Amino acid sequence: MSYTVAIYLVDLAYGGPEEGGWYYECGEPAPEFAAKTRGFARENDAHRYCKKLNGSAFLDDLNKGRPSICSVLSRGLYSAVVREGNPAPYPAIKPHYE
């Protein structure tokens, strides 16, 4: 199994009107930052690199002035994300309210 760390544009998507409306987190790989993408054989190594990226000045600068994903003004936030296999949008299937 291989793990990939890539920069994603993460936001909240509207799930539906049930119980007054609900949202779920979604993410899309940001191809303009593909140079930061790294593959790892071990999950621990991937999480270590992800934590390093998420604490970096690089991501702080990218997100400067961007509202929280909880805001109606959100345009998403950039974040490093660990995924199994190649970077792909998530979730693969829209969740359902239960």
C-alpha cells in the first residue's frame, strides 16, 4: 500500500436540508502545487510530512485572508492531506444524512 501527501483545496459542501441543513468536508487536489506532492510506503512517514506541511509558512501564506470553511464567504482553505494511492477528490461518494 502506498500513501500520498498533496495540497488540497478543502471546503464544506451542502449535504441537504434535513434537520435544518447539514454540510460535509470535501477536498480537491490543487494541481498548481503538485511540486509539494510526495509518495510514501509507510503511513507514519506520510503523516509526518503532512503535519510538517500544515505547520509551514507556505500554507499560512496561501491561506492568508481566506475565511474559515465554516463561513458563508469561504472559498476553501489549502491543506496538506494524506490519501491512500494517488491524490483524488474526496469524498468519492456524496454522504447521505442518517
